[in-house]
Amino acid sequence: MIPLVLTLALLAGDGPTAADLLRGAVDDLQAGRTAQGLDALARADRAGNTQARELLGEIYFGGLAGVKPDPARGCGYFEGAAQAGLGSGAHNYAQCFYDGSGRRRDLAQARAWYAKAIGFGFVQSRCALGNMLVRGEGGEKNAEAGLKLCREGAEAGDANAQTDLGEYYLNGQVLPRDFAQAHAWFEKAAAQGHANALFHLGSMSWNGDGTPKDRAQAGRWYRQAYEAGRPEAALYVADAAVLQARDAGMTTPEGRQALEEARRWYGLALKAPLDAKQRAHASEGLKTVEAALAARP
């Protein structure tokens, strides 16, 4: 299934013919007709449609629609879209240099292309460049200018910028530590389904950082983080379920139901990319829960 962002890009076609080609391409790709879809995008690209060029970049870079990943080819399409003035293309091309995927890692080039993307009006590039300025990556360090860019991006509604700004407040990095500000920015990003923001909200509720300690609420935040793409959050959903079982009484129907939930979530956690300490925690938690469930009520 092609991501929704690609389908929405059709609305910005460069003309009726190009828009028709793009719509047909996405229909083909969604239906599994990969060759036809790629051919239609290539024809739209040759006709000068920058959206088609960007979509081809996303497909080849990420290996979408069953296409074998080819980051170098994807970055080539991003470069073409960027040179044509497309903000998302410039942003993605900057990311090629930042990550060193599809292009040799070059932080100065990443800075330059993020700046161009900002000039093209692409909001997400503001905090991407801002973070580089804060850390002094690819050039002179300028935390004040970097934070200004991140705040601009956050205030414009970019969930990544909102999460990054929240992290600066949470960690007391560059900005004074301010749990209330961190929580507020994480909530804005979480409302957009941002996985990292949801995870941070879970941690803040679990620890009582600037908010009443509430392990049940933490479990709900962690569950949403898992569903949004943080698989390791399953471990903390399981921990919250264990506490729920203890509060209800391990042998009560409510307690045993919570234990069953904990067993399921520890199992999901063990399928996630955990570090050694987390994996040991999940394994021990699963053994404890299974022993409690095996005991006679």
C-alpha cells in the first residue's frame, strides 16, 4: 500500500495530463501493478512533473510497493525534484547527505539543502536544520538560531519539531529544564500521532515528571506509542498491566485479565528490537506472569 502522503501529492500535479498519469500510477501501485505504475510515474517525470519525480524518489529510496530499495537512485530523483524547487525533494535530498544513505555523508551539504528546502517553504526542514545548528553539525554552532528554527517549525504545526522542542525542555539541553513546556509540546505532537512524543508522555506519567505519577495513564500512552511505531513500548505496556494486576489482586478476575494482557505484551516486546537489559527484563517479566497465571486462584 502506497503511503497516504504519496496519494495526497497527486493534488499538486503540474497539469491535467500529469495529474491523470499520477492518479493512474498510484492506482496501479496500490493494485500491485508495479511495472505499470512505475512506467506512468516515469512518463510524468519526463513531462516535467516534480511530484512524480519526488514519488519515484520515495519509492526507490524506501523500497515501497515491492520495489527493491535503491537509495542512490532515490536520492537522484530527490535531487532532481530539489533542483526544480520542490521543498520536500530538497528536504529528502538533505537527508541523503545527513544519513549517508544514497550519498556520501556530508553534513555541510545537508545544511545547505535543508536551508534551500526552508526557502521553498517546507516547514519540516526548519527544525532539521535547527538541530544541526544546535549541535554544530556541518558548520558553526549556533544554538540560539537553531532553537529559533525549531520553535518556528513547532509553532507551524510540525510534529517532529514539536517533539524535538519538547525534548530540549525535558532534558534541560540548551534550554532550561521545564517539564510543563515539555509536556505541552509532546501533547501537541501526540495529537498528530507522533510515536516519540507519545513515548515521552508515557515516561513522564510513569515517573511523575511535571505531572502526577499515573502508571495506568503511562500504560495508555505507551500503548499508543507502540501502535504509532515504537515497538519497544510494548515492554512498558506490559509493566503497567502487571501493576494493574497487583492493584486488583492477582487472583481476582480483573487481576488475572490484567496478567493475560501483560503476558501478551511481554511476548510482543520480545519480538521488538530491545537492548540486552530490556530483553532480560521482558523475559523475566514473562516468566513471573506465567507463574502467576499457573497458580491456582
